Amino acid sequence: MEDLIRQQLVAIGEDPDREGLQKTPERVAKALRFMTKGYDEDPIAILRSALFTVDNEEIVLVRDIDFSSMCEHHMLPFMGRAHVAYLPRGKVVGLSKLARVVDTFAKRLQVQERLTTQVADALQEALDPAGVAVIMEATHLCMVVRGVQKSNAVTVTSAMYGAFRDDPSTRSELMQLISLRR
């Protein structure tokens, strides 16, 4: 990978042997490996590693989960917040696992629309809840530093299953919980 990055530097007119760039190929390769480490992780296994039997049937929501990913079209970062909720049906999962699943899918080349759905699908598969909701808000650097150059644009995507899709009062309660501020 370092050789390819060195070739990129030459292709844009840089000298990869100058002092400031000598270690750049190694640093970029290390960064890319970190930003794509999700390919080596199993989100279903993460969720199933911390399932607990409960009688609770009320909304479980972890909101404002920071994430960063890389756009598969330009390999530029996009970053934002995820709000992940489910309605338990006999099982709950350790709360940190929700954030880990977001990170697992985010650390792959992505589009935000698919990322949102992948998180929701994993929760649905691993927990079999009465409902799942994932809402993501993100700023995409491919829109900020190139192309339309709109630094304040925020993309919002959602995936709603079960009661969050079918029951307007459950969906409304979720949206109120997400909008609460500390």
C-alpha cells in the first residue's frame, strides 16, 4: 500500500523524498487500515456477546453516537451522529454494543444510506425486537471540500422497522426522546 501512496504523491507533482513526505506513505497506509477496520469485525457476534433476558418492553435509545466513515465514491470522510433505538422483546443488549456496531459498519467504505440500514438490520437480526430505529446525521467532506462546497449541509437518513414504522405514537415518542437535550 505504501508504494501505491508514494506513486500517488508523484502523480500529483510532489516529491515523496522531501522531508515532510518521507513517512507519509506509511502514515496514510496506517490511517486507511484504521478507517477500514470494520471489515474484520462481525456486528452480529458483537451484539450477541452481551444479550440479557429482561421483562422491559420500553424504548431503549442511545443517541448522539459519534461516528466517522469514508465515502466509497471519493474515499473522503463523512462524520456525524447516530441515534440507535429498539423495543426489546425479552432481550436487551449491552449499551456499548450499539455504539460498537455503528463503528463496525462505519469503518468500511460506505454510503450513509447503506450504513443506516446495515446497523438497523444487524439489530433486527441479533435481537428480534418489536421495533428498530436508526437515524444518522452527517457532514460529508466530499460535499464540503470539493464539488458543491457546502460546509453547512447535513445529510439525515433513517431506517425504521416494526413498531417504529407502524405505530405513529411509538415513532413520535422516539423523536421526542431524540430531541431532548441535556
